[in-house]
Amino acid sequence: MFLKPTYSVKGDISLLDIEQLYNDGIRGLIIDLDSTLMAPKSGNIDPVTEAWLVRARERFQMVVLTNNKREAYIENASLVLSMPVIGYAAKPWKAGFRKALDALQLPPAEVAVVGDRPLTDIWGGALSDMRTVLVRPLACIVEPSIKTFFRNLEHVFIKR
Ligand SMILES: [Mg+2]
């Protein structure tokens, strides 16, 4: 089984081309939280990502979808990002994506799923008939090498 993201960004989310998605008919984004928008456990957003979000807001309805289950963490992220954050998503399964689509009030054809993980974000978006954007983890994160190893391993599922 191979996954092919609709778009593959050669960097983190701040390099995602907003106008290209908009011109391709995307009106809403379902965005992953950890490593895609915020450094895991950091509880805050870096200035580069913040600047991208400000521009993205002019084009898209946005909601965050995370497998995280910690209420306080989810609540803080929602405040910091000023957008709804849906937790307990159990990505790649459909229920969480359906909730996110309800929040956006958009058809799947007009929504793209953005995330750094092939087996949760990209597979999940594809299972729910949405376009997908694979981004690299935030450039500001320095992650332990063992985690990088497993993340790279996961990329064997991606068809280039
Ligand atoms: Mg992630």
C-alpha cells in the first residue's frame, strides 16, 4: 500500500503555498497540531508559523485535529492559535475528520488535510476523500534522533 499526498512541501508549514491551494479550490484546512503547528509540549507557536497563519486566515477556514487527549493541552492550543482544536481524533480513522468537517461546514472536496505524519494525517485525509498536504516537522524543532529514525521509516509508505 502506498500513499501519495496531493501536495508535498519541501519544508515545514510556513512554506506551504497558500495561493496555490486557494487557486486549486481549497477553502478549508484541517491541520495537525504537534510538530506541524506547534513544537510538541511547547504550548506556544513560533513567529514564523504565526506569520503564515495570519496569511492563511485570509483564505481558509481552519480547524486543528489532533490525536492528543490532554484537555488542558488542547484548551491552551486553542487559545494560542485562536482556532478550534479537536482532540481525541484517532487519526487516521474517519470519526475525527468528520467532526472537523462539521466544524468547517465545507464539503470534503474543498478541504485539505495538512500534517507531518504519513500514517495518520495523510492516510486519514485520503480515507476521508480529502486532498492532503505532507509537510516536514517544524523547522524550529530539534527532535531526538530515534524519533527521526521512526519518522523516516514511516516515509517508506510515501510514493514520490
Ligand atoms: Mg504531527
